[in-house]
Amino acid sequence: MSQKVHPYIPNMVPEVQEEMLKVIGAKSIMELYSCIPDELRLKKDLKIPRALTEYELRRHIETTLNKNISTNEYVNFLGAGCWQHFIPAVCDEINQRSEFVTAYAGEPYEDHGRFQALFEYQSLVAELVDMDVVNVPTFDWGQAAATSIRMASRITGRKKILLAETVAPERSKIIVNYGTPDLHFEFVKFDIQSGEINLDDLKAKLTEDVAALYFENPSYLGFIESQGGEISNLLKEKGVLMVVGVDPISLGVLAPPSHYGADIVCGDLQPLGMHMNFSGGQSGFIATHDEPTFVNEYPSRLFGIIPTVKEGEYGFGDVAYERTSFAHREKGKESVGTQTALWGITAGVYLALLGPNGMQEVGQTIMQNSQYAVQQLNQIDGVKGCRFNSPFFKEFIVDFNNTGFTVEQINKELQEYNIFGGKDLSKEFPEFGQSGLFCVTEVHSIEDIDHLVKSLKRILAK
Amino acid sequence: MSQKVHPYIPNMVPEVQEEMLKVIGAKSIMELYSCIPDELRLKKDLKIPRALTEYELRRHIETTLNKNISTNEYVNFLGAGCWQHFIPAVCDEINQRSEFVTAYAGEPYEDHGRFQALFEYQSLVAELVDMDVVNVPTFDWGQAAATSIRMASRITGRKKILLAETVAPERSKIIVNYGTPDLHFEFVKFDIQSGEINLDDLKAKLTEDVAALYFENPSYLGFIESQGGEISNLLKEKGVLMVVGVDPISLGVLAPPSHYGADIVCGDLQPLGMHMNFSGGQSGFIATHDEPTFVNEYPSRLFGIIPTVKEGEYGFGDVAYERTSFAHREKGKESVGTQTALWGITAGVYLALLGPNGMQEVGQTIMQNSQYAVQQLNQIDGVKGCRFNSPFFKEFIVDFNNTGFTVEQINKELQEYNIFGGKDLSKEFPEFGQSGLFCVTEVHSIEDIDHLVKSLKRILAK
Amino acid sequence: WNEPVIFELHQSGEKGVEVPPVHDKVVETIGDGISAIPKSMQRKSKPNLPEIGQARVLRHYLRLSQETLGSDFNVEIGQGTCTMKYIPKVNEMLTRNPKMMELHPLQPEETVQGMLEVFYNLDLCMREISGMDYFSFQPSSGTQALFTMASIVRKYHEQRGEGEKRNEIITTIFSHPSQAATAAVKGYKIITLHPDENGFPDIEKLKEVVSVRTAGFVVANPEDTGIFNPKIKEFTQIVHDAGGICYYDQANANGLLGITRAKEAGFDMCFFNLHKTFAAPHMCGGPATGALGVTEELKEFLPVPIVEYKDGKYSLQYDLKNSIGKVRAFHGVAQTVLRSYAWIRSLGPDGLKEVAKIAVLNNNYMYHKVINIQGASAPYVKGHRLEQVRYSFEQLTSETGITTEDIQRRMTDFGLHYWTSHHPYIVKQPFTLEPTESYSKQDLDEYISALEQISQEAYENQSEILNAPQNSTIHKLVEEDYLDNPEKWCISWRSYLKKSKVKNHV
Amino acid sequence: WNEPVIFELHQSGEKGVEVPPVHDKVVETIGDGISAIPKSMQRKSKPNLPEIGQARVLRHYLRLSQETLGSDFNVEIGQGTCTMKYIPKVNEMLTRNPKMMELHPLQPEETVQGMLEVFYNLDLCMREISGMDYFSFQPSSGTQALFTMASIVRKYHEQRGEGEKRNEIITTIFSHPSQAATAAVKGYKIITLHPDENGFPDIEKLKEVVSVRTAGFVVANPEDTGIFNPKIKEFTQIVHDAGGICYYDQANANGLLGITRAKEAGFDMCFFNLHKTFAAPHMCGGPATGALGVTEELKEFLPVPIVEYKDGKYSLQYDLKNSIGKVRAFHGVAQTVLRSYAWIRSLGPDGLKEVAKIAVLNNNYMYHKVINIQGASAPYVKGHRLEQVRYSFEQLTSETGITTEDIQRRMTDFGLHYWTSHHPYIVKQPFTLEPTESYSKQDLDEYISALEQISQEAYENQSEILNAPQNSTIHKLVEEDYLDNPEKWCISWRSYLKKSKVKNHV
């Protein structure tokens, strides 16, 4: 290797190096490191396997990945924060374009296309949530929720945050980690029959020092929180902001939170065109109304549309850049950096392809398929297709308590039938006993669902 | 469907249709078909399965293709005109670029990139074969050979063609089909020990009415024809042109035919960066010296470099366009049309990536790996690793006559070991009895070869 | 970008990619491998290819790609006759499946059942669409399909002992040049019919030329003019009566899907370009497929193998009694077969008919708009156009001196293609537009308004046209005799270096 | 292209894609599905998204892609500190494997062994490169890694009962703004050290500020100036002595691979941006990964899960005693982990060291060329630069009035990026160049000569600069207060329509 020129490193050519060293006035490259004291120099070689040529690398990685079984091979009922949906080929084509893959932080001139694509993404999601401001995407739902909550605290000047107890536990962890030590969190109980927020408990906890209530709709557990309007009224009385997390693919059929009083909406873009990628497809968004008190509290970049010297031409730039930590370091609003811009562009492509009708259709199909699944599951002895009596979207808790099996056992057996069963909830929500959170979307054919039901019947008949 | 608007057909929108029909002055679209007499109208619906949505289509096609077993899954020793080689990822990136995939026959202005890429392809292959003229690619080796031969006939004004008997039988069929009824073909015998051309037989058949001799080097049967110089001398005496078919991936180590007197060189570009694609990767090329008598006989397009009004800028255009059937229909040279331009561009990328050293290395590795395979095969009782005593490139005839098994049986058994054995030659070349044409390239690891040898040992020990 | 020619990027020592290495044990056992080659056959010095790092090679070709105007990027209706339609991305993704890319054509049939199923299913669809009885996907372009059909015509007559006698093939002037050219390759004398004053193929002229020497008749319908010949059945009847074979150039059948078929018009063979009507991409000019269909009677002449289906198993049938042999290696361009099959499945029977109807609607809309542009016309019969039209700027040229080639150069500035037409220019100052079903009214209006603007420029302000292109990647070409003078043409970089060196020394 | 905003492409009735249909039997059984939603929660009218055919959507976004200057397309050394290096295409292809794209993060461990193996192997490589003992790949950018490290610092001190007391984190002004910003989010008071006159972090100042309130010290080395602080070990010692944690911003470690490590310099934690040093692409700004390494002592604080290996089986370990919990959903950005692992494997130990050496060679070559450009300089100590340099055009500005922003606009005309620097502009009229190992001498010379030409223009012919960009996709922006005035800013198209309507009515 030390002799060979690597294809990725053109200037390993010795003659070229010599020429360059001459310009520099150095004898060797190592001389350029003279500023590093000897005691800091690494004396040994790195213990890393030898270099592979491209073909060897390909074979090595493919062999390794072949040890995985993908959701193309098994029928998958896992959701719980990362979901399997239909992904239009055009989404992949665009996000695999070399230009978008390798661009970064160029200026509005040379990266005009990137700016426009992200502005359009903002605009498309704005329609979906029916609000005027959407940010350049953040990391994921959890972090978007954390930031939404911090924004609410800055806006209200208050430090206490209420979280619905049904908020996804993993997201709660992120929220709390991002919120502390500044903020204090308290959980609001839920109704064990419906999953919805217990309004009495909410009222009791709604003190004057509460900045915001955060809940999710559709919730982590799948049910639809239908008390949006009432909750909003309660909050308004106390000057508390309502922050709602939402699965955007539900918004063709479900009312967007802005319609029932949300001040800040957040969620995950992954359902809108991102492959699951073992969780690499997550991407968070935040939306608010166009009020300066809100806009000025975003830490993220916000692209705005502006004119150019040519009549009728659009240009783009950073709105209220002075907010950001790029402009003012620790004095900026939280922090900003590389997040998930490519997924924002992709979500834009997805929304542009589906349009108003497609978004409604996909939402409806999910409602239909998931209700069908519950109905079929109900016909299995000892299984309750849905633990809650409330309506649900895409996900639902299947109750196995009367089967004599644990979810773990059932899921293990389902693998024999090439099925990934739902997420075992017995640790996160012990109050549900042996229950699993199953996810059914538009990608599940009737055959897939029937296969699940048949397989469960066989397993439970043992 | 008749109600729905298909994503591929925007103007199915009824309101838009109405507007357009108004401009046309027609009441319905079917009115526009009034020029087709009723008796020609199709009265029934096409019996074609119902339309699938994108997701259904994807699942349908993937399920269908999953019935295949690819050469990624089995170790493959098939060659015989379509070969498995290492394909740099950059080749795929370029030939999957939307611009190149969907471009066609634009002008030198808007398709400057396409013209330049193809001119560069011509130039790079020109270096490989060490000749000054290369065409925009044709269909495949067989058709390139057929055209080379027709060119030779037009140049010499003669009608008789000699073919080496070792020319790939399938290619011979193409050559003869393209040549008849204009040309007459005769086969020249080969030496049964070496595969090389029988010079005595050649001399006997070299009459004054012969336009050209066509042979392949390395040959279809893998051996290297080493009598190039002598053959050339014999031909020159009679004013006969020498047309040589060549596997271009051999030319880093083998002398290009121009070095031993070839007038026209042809071959297949598939080894230079094309996936096998069940034979969709084939692509022919033709090369000659830069003599007007030759250049004017090409039927294909030839791109040339020319200046533009801006100093130092390059432009490109069609050289001697008047030759072609585009210009003069049946008076043009044969015919030209869509052939395999994208593979030409890809081969250019491949050569640019490998460079002189890479081409030599890949040739050498193939020589080494294939010789190693023969040597190991020789150690199996009853198996002769290579039927010929002459040197070979990439392919070789494995002789199973003394094993008591047919090639068919052996190949069938090899599948149990996840191996595709070599091509059964017993029908094409009955003189070799039960022999198979095996192919070993740079993609075969030593483990692959040892696995073949071990598997054969087990099979033959039964 | 102003990309140099790739050889100019050479830097000795750089490397674009590493090839798979040889194993040490192989080297120990075998040595350098090269010494086995007879001295006379060893390459003496390495090929004079450039040495360039991977990133630079990639950058070069990516830039060239951006300088290429694919149909994905523009309102691609200027390449008339080529049926530039939307190429669905999902089909492209499907062709990148290793279960297709990495198949060897000689694998045992039981390991390629999925692929054979795709071939066979597409065959079934094509039969429905054409009325023919069997299809071969071996021909890899329209030209090769025409050649194959000419070969079948010859074999057919040879089988009947009329091979020598029947030595003429009849075609028409508004058909693709390859019809005539391929028949000539197959040894036929070409008889070309010119149209009547309305642009229809002239049935009287056909009657005059058919005879016992007639081997075949090949025609497109509609021809490049977009005019459908309503008497086509009489034409085929006349030829059949004379003992000839009728074959149909349906390279572009885009206006006819589900409307009318080769069978009912009396043809014995036809072919479809999968890269036109059936939405396989053009890929800068191939690889492609000319799917060739024949009647039961001509099946035995098809090139081998064809795919058959029996007892739940697909197989490759090599045993056709009078097969013409082969026209292309192995099975044809499998990716394209897959793409077109996927396309048909995504449309279904109703969708295919909508394709035809909207293609005709779009074309007639354009027709009514374009003939109203000052200086433009559509020669021959009024109306009667199906999926495309050959227009003429003859009037514009005579009134302003601006030619169709000038307009072509200027259209580049609008980011649009504009193709004149095949030679010879029977229609003077021609241009051929084919809007297909893929473009919306808004798209068509964009194209039309570009033509309108240029027409206006021709009459009012020619400098914009004469200085075109102004927005292109390169400036106006200096053609002179650089392309036709053997002293000056340079068909490779090495040739350019030699010739420019000579020039510089003079 | 002059692409409209996507909403302007709307044509009622058009459709971009069809979603998978619901099965008839499901409809029979369930009905419309929507009525199950309480009335108050049903969406009353469809979202106001545009309706556009598939081809037009594709064309729109493809054109926008061409209007974006990815690092594949230019000599990308103008975005200093970002380590824009060659993104190997083979790695991109590998990430498109369905065995990776279509994995759900909660699948049983035995069905994702290959993926976990990749995580674990990359962990092993990172340990070697840094000297740290365990890595987490959950943080999905440098900023998030910094936040995670600040969280660990807090948890660490809390565990020791010093959570309240230790409320200060020390950083330097030439480090990335996120160092300060994330620590502030975690509730810390920020103390920022300014450099000494040679540009080195000032050890005396450090001594002044450390105290019992010091929770941690975070720094990059080299900082954005490219200057390596040789006393770094003394720095970490001072902080350790005061009871603080030292964490190392190695977002960009490109000049150091195999040369020097976090461990030997005395750090307790460090992170690497996989999308910088380890050749994962930037993707317009993520998704990305900030691989976070800690010493054995801090392992228990890492976010969960981490990957462990035992008895031939990889598993996800959720059980860390004092884990800070989570910073991101599930496991992080798996694609990026795969890419960086592939990159390391394609280089091997020697190759990694060559990366560092050539990055430093390239940078020093540029340094010597750039400081000779009229009006340019590199403030602070002469030499001592590793992989990047923060330059200044202060002299040029004072002599010609041309600012670094003007130059930025003009560089666009050369198809090149040019980034000024993070705020505040401690170095006046700054620009930061980082050539990495990916560019050849020829590439560097191209970039340098563009700078030289612009400098010359500044002194001789400013109109070229003042009118820039001239070659860009768009013209000069009219900024005024469009971006900062709430009455005028438009952060979405609907907002633009509302506000421009108001304007038009006035």
C-alpha cells in the first residue's frame, strides 16, 4: 500500500508530492507534522484490517448484510416509531441524485436547487399541517418534540412541562434529556379504556407555571385522541401552549392539530417516503403559525423566498438568521447543525406526488386495513384485536393475556411463519400485561393480514 | 380506470380534454380516429391483466424475479460470449444517470455531453486496440463481426469470406445471416491439439476472390492464436483483409490485432463494465486505421471533434454522415439506428478508471486465476483441465471424457454445490466429446476455484 | 462546465480503481501468468490510456451527463417519430435487481424461471396488442427487427423455391430509412412508393409495381407524416395476391394501442420498438428491443430461441424448423423486456387505450396550434393526423431566409429538442413533432410558445436566431469541412493529436 | 432552468402516483374506514397540496438537482471545516441493498446480525483510531454528539453529587459554535477562551478560568484556524486537576488519522463526524452521524443501546447503569455507519494514514500559494497548519473595498464554493479552505487560480465582481429586509401568497 496510489487519494503519486513539497519548502510530509509533540505521536500502526479493493469490499459487505432478514422477506407488523410504507420510486431517484447526496452548505447561488427544494418541502408540509411556518428538518420526532417544548418554554417564560403518559417512552427519554436541567416534567395520566388523556388529572396539574402540554395524536399506542378541542380550551385558560406530535401520514384523514388548537406541531417525516434503514430514515419537523414570537424561537434554519434583480425570478435565503447558534453561538436559540435535510427534500417529493387525493387515500387505506386486521384478530380465541375501545390509526394494541402465551413466545413462533410480530409492550406498559403493538399500513395486502391471523391461530392452538 | 387519471397520462383530466377538443374542434377523442375504417377497428378489449399500482407492480415483479438464482448466489463458471467481471460502481452511477438513460438523438448543442462521452469512448477503445478509428457501438460482437466482414467485401470488391472453424457458432449464425445472400462463406480447419488455424487449409482456400479471413483471438474456445503474423503475411499476398474479433479485456496483456496485421478489429464491450443482464449487456465495436477507404465503409455513426466559434472549445459532430442510411436510405452503407450507445459510454468510463495499469493487471489476474484453475482441475482423476496444449485466456475446455460422466450430468450435480459449471460443448463441438467450456476471471477468488475442484472430486467419486 | 477531453486529465501515477487482486497462493503456484503467452502475442507496451483518480473520472462524466438533455429534463416532443414518453422510474429501479442484472444467459432454465416468465408474459401481451401469434425479443432495435423480417421474407421464399425469383421489396418514402436499408442488406432491390397529393401512399402506384418479383412489402402506418392510410387492407391484399409477404413497421404504434391491429390490416409480421411505444428508455441510442411478431405460419422462421410454457415450466425452444438462425447474441436485451412488461402491467388494457387516445389528442391539439404559427404548415391532407405530424417551415424560409436548421439551433436556447426530419426532405424545411401521451397541456403550450416566439423573431429580429445558441453548453460549431475531409476529420483523440500536430507544423 | 415553485405546477385532476389499493373484501368487511374517526377529528377538507403528473414532478426535482452544486461536481475545498472529500460511489451502492434499507430497528436481533456486525466492527475501528474504549453511533451529527457529551458531563457530575456546583464549560472561540450552544442547552454557563497572538489557545487564560465550577472543557484541535495546539496535553491535565471532564471535538480529524489520538492527549471523550473525516456524504445537511467515543470509565453514561459481541452473536445492550437515556430514536443513522465502515475497509491502516498525510500536504501547498495572492493573508503563527487554514482578505478589503462576501458571490461564476467562516469574524474578512486528501494538485491549482483572478479583478476591474453572479442559475438576490422583517418574510408558499396579495392590494 505505501507504494501504491489509492484511487481515492490522487496526490499519493510521489512525483507530484515532491513538486508540492518543493513549493512548501519541506523535505517530507512528516515534517509538516513537526508541530505535534513527540509524546502525542502514535508510535504503532492502527490495528485495522488490511485494505480491500472495491470488488472485495463489495463481496465482504454483501456477505455481511446477507445475514440480515429484511421486511421484504418477512411480513412485518412492527411500527412503534418507524414504519413500513409505500415509497414511490421517484423519491428514491431524487434522493439518490449525486447532486443532492453530496451537496452541503453552499450559498443560494450555486445551491439554488437545494434551497428551493427545501423551501418547497416547508411549504408542502405547511399545507399538510395547515400552518404557515415549517422548519428545515431536525433529527427525528423525539428531538423535534424536545425543541418544540423548549420553544414553548422560551415563549411563555415558564419551566414546567406536562407530558401525556402515553407519549412514546423512547421519545420521552429524548425530550427529558434535551429539557433538563432547564425544564421540569410531569406526566398526565391516561384513561385505561381509551388511552385518551384523563382530563381531571390534566386540570389538576395545569398550574400557572406550566409552559406546555405535549401529547401525540395519533398516539404512540395507536389510538386517536379525540378531546383536542377541550384540551385546547383548558390550556388557553392558563396561557399554556399546546404542543402536539403527529404522524404526518395520518393527516389526509385526521384533522391536523392546528384545527383543534395546537400552537406547535411536530412529528416524524419518515412515513413520507423514507426507507426504514434500521432507523436511519427518521427525520423531525416543527410547525407553527407565522408569529414573530414563535418564529424567533426556532433554533433551526428557516428558508424564505425573496426576489432577485431579475423580475419574476425567485431566490431563497435564511429567515431571521440572527436567531441561530451559527450567528451567536451559545446566545443563539439552542443549536443548529447538520440534521436531516435530504429527508426533507424527499418528503417534499412524496407530498408533491401524492397530492391531496393521494394523502387522503393512503390515510383511508391504512384505516381500513388496520381495522380489518383488528376484526380478524378478534376472531381468534383468547385474542383481543384491540385493547382500547377508542378508534385508532395504523397501530393498535393486541391483547394476548388470555392466550396463556407471552408476547415474546408468540413473536418467536411467528418468525417460523416469516412474520415479524408487533412490539412487545410488556416492559414499557406493564399495565397491559402481555400485549403487543401491531402496525398495519397500506403495504399490507389482505393476504398478509390473513397469513398473520392463520399463523396465530396455529401457534395458539398448540 | 376509465374514470381515474393515470399518473403517466396527465391529460386524462376530463376538463383539460374538453378544452383541447374545443381548440381542435372535435366532440370526442374517438372522432379523431375517424380516418380509421370501421373494419380495422378493434372491437374487443385487450385481454391483458388489470393495471397494477406502483407498489403492487413492484411486489409482482420482485416476486417473479425471486424465482431466479443469480451469479451472486452461485459461483459461476459460464462464459462463452457473456462474462462475469468486476464492475466499478462508478460505471453504474454514470449509466444510471437520468440524463444518459433518457437522452436519445439530440443535437450537438443540447446533447454536448453525450457526443463528448461517445467521442471519448471511441478514443479510449482506439488506444486499447491501437488503431485510429472506432465507431459508435453496434449491437454485439456477432453483428460487429458481420459488418466488419461486409465492410471488407465492399473495400475489396470480393464476395468470398473465410471463417475460422473455431469462431463461436452462435456468432457464425449472425455473420452468415447478415452476409447472405451477398457473400459466400467457407470455414478454415483448426489444429485439434492447439485449436489454432490450420495454415495448410488456409493456404488452400486463399483464392483471389476472397475478401477477408475472420478469426477470433482469444478464441471462443479460449486458446490464443499465436500465428497472427504468419496469417497476415499469407493474406497480404492475396490482397485479402484480415478481420479479427477480440475480447477487449485481454488487451492489457495480449497484443492487439493491429500489431499482427489486422485491418479490421471487432469485439464485444460487455466485459468493460457491463452487467451480464441475461445477455442485455452485449455491445459491439469495430475499429480500423484512419484510411478513407475504410472510414467510408462504416455504416455506423462516427463522432469527430471540431472547433467552435470560441477559441479552445471543443465541439463534436458526425464524420462523413453521407455514408449512412440516415442520409441515403438503401444507398447508404448497410443500416444504422439505435444500437448500444449507453454501453459505449460505460466502456469509456471503465477504461478511464482502469487506465493502462489496471488493464494490464486485470489481464494478468485473469491469466493467473485461469491457469491456476486448470492446474487444480488437472489433479482430479480423469479430468483434463485444458483440452488444448496452447496457452489460453480466461476460458478453457475441460475434458471429462475419462470420467464416465456427461457434462450435462456433472453440471446438474454442480448445482447442488451452488455452482454453475461451464458450457456443455458436446453439441457445438462433438469432436471434443464430453467437454465443457469453463470461464475463470478476476472475480473468482481462490476459494471459488478450490470449491469447484472439491465439488467435482466429490461428484466424480460417486 | 467546460470539460476537457478525458485524455487531458491524465496524471501519471493516478489510479481510478483497483482491480481484484490475485491471491498469493495463485502467484506461488502459477507465477506471473503472462509468460505463458507466446512472445509474439504479448502486448509490448501498455495501452496509452489516461491515468486519473476516481473522483476526477466521476466528476468528468457527471458533468457530461448534466450537459446532456435527457427526456426526463425537457418537454421532449421535438424528436418526432421517436415516441419520447415518460420513462417510469419504478421500472428503472426494477431493472437494478441483481436477480436480473447478474444472470448469465446460459444458466440452466430452472434457475431463470422468473426471467423466462417475464419474456413469456410480455409475449402474451404483445400477441393481444398486435393479433400476431408469436414474438421474438432478440432483435435489439427497430432496424434489427426490420433486418430480421427481411431475412424471414427471404427464407420464406427460399423454402418455396422462389428465393431467386422474388428479389424486390416495396416500401414508401415516408417510412423509416432502415426499411429500405435493411432489405437492401438482405440483397433486395428496393422499390419506393411516393405519396399521392394528399400524402397517402398511392394504391395505384402499388398496383403498378407488384409482380412475381415482389418478395415483400414493408410500410409504417401512420407514416412519419402522422397520416393513417385507410386503405391499408387493400394494400396488403394486393401484395398477398402477388405472393408477397407484408410486414408492418410499428416501431411507433403509440396512437393505435387497443384501437387497431396488424392482424386485421392483413400483415404477416410486425414489430414494436419497446423503447418507443412501450416506454423503455432510449439510453443515448440503445440498448433497445424491436419486438418481432409473426403469424403462426411464419413461426418456424423466427430466430432462436423463443420462450415456451408447458406444465408450469418455462423453457427455451431452439428447435424451429426453418429458423433464420440468430440476429443477436443469446436472448436479446432482457432489461428492456422487463421494463416494457412492467409498463404494460402498470397500465392494463384500459390504460393502454388511454395512451393511444391521449397521444392522438395531444398531437391534434398541437397540430391546430402549430399550423397557425406564421410561416408554418403541415403539407398534404388537412387533418387525418394520429400521433405525430411532419410540419414544414417552407413558407417561413422563403419569406425570411431562416431555415429549419436555424430554428433547431435556436430551440436549444429554450432547453428544447427540435428534430428536422429524416432525409430526403420530401417535405421542405421539415420538422416533426410527436407529443405522446406523457405531456400535459401546459407542457404543449410551452413548446408551442417557443416556436411562436422564434417565428416572430424570424420575421422581426433575426439576430437572436442567427447567434443561437446563446444559452447552450457550447458555442456555435465551426463545421467547414472538419467532418468530411479525411485530412481533417478526427474520429479519436489520438487522431486529433496527430492531425493538429501536422497542422501546427505547417 | 427557471423552475416555478412546485405549487405553480398544479393542474386539478392530475396525479403523481397511485397508492396501493384497498382490497374489495376489506371494504366489504370494514366500510370506508373513516367513519370510525370521531367527527371532531376528521379532516374537513383535503390538504391544499398541488396535483401534478409524475413526469412533471420528476422533471421539477431533477432540474432542481442540477441547480445544486454537490461535491461530486466541483473542486470542493471552499467549505472549510466541513471536510468535503470524495464520496465513493461503491459505498452509495452498498447502502441501497434492501438487506439494509428495509430493516426495521426493532427486528429480533438474530435477524439483523449482519447490521449489528457492521456497527460493532466500526466500533472496533474507531477505538483504534481514537484510543477510546466504546463508541455510540446514536448521535446523528456533530452537534448532537456535542450535546450528548455535555449530557454525559452533567450526568457524571450529578452521579458524584457535584451536579449543581459544576456549572461551567470552557470552550474556545475558534471551535465550532455548537460546542458552546449545546453546552448551554444542557444548562451550562459558557466560558470562551480567545487565542494568544499566535493563534494558539491561551494556556494562561485557561488557568485563570478553571475552578471547582468547571464541569468540562471542550475543544477542537486543530481548531478552525488549522493550527494544532501542541500543549493540548497540558490543557487536559489542568482541567482534570480541577475535576473537569475533557471532551474533544474531532468532527474533523482528517489530518490526524494514525498520527495522534484523543487518548494520548488526555481526553475522556471524543467524537468523529462520519460525514466529514469518514466519507459519508453530507446529503444537503444530513442525515449524518457523530460517532461518540468514551473511555471505559464513562461507558456507563452512554445512550442506549450499544452493540456488544459475545459467543459469536451480536446483541443490543440496553443495560447501562447511568445511561443518559437517548438522544435519538433507535440506533442512529445506519446507512452512514455502513458507509464509513466500508470506507475504512477500503483504505486499511496505511491508507488512513495516507489520508491524513495528503490532507496536510494539500493544505500546506494551498497555504503557500494563497498567502502569496495579493490582499490575502493567514493571520497568526506562520506555518503550523494541518488540514485547513482560516485566511483573511482584510488587506484586500481595505485596499479595494471588495469584501469576502463579494468574492463568495464571484466564486460562484467559477462553479466553485467559497465559504466565509462562522461568526463572529474574529479573523476579519475571513475565508476557510480545506482541500482534504481527495483533490489533485491540478484541482488545487484550479481553485487557487480562480482566487488569483478575482484578486486581480478586485484591484483592476471590479465590475466583474460587483455584477456577480453572472453564470449562476439565478441572478443577484434582493435581500433588503425580506428575510428579517416579519411583515415580509415568507417561510412557506402559502405565506408568500398571503403577503404578496396584501402588498398588491396596497
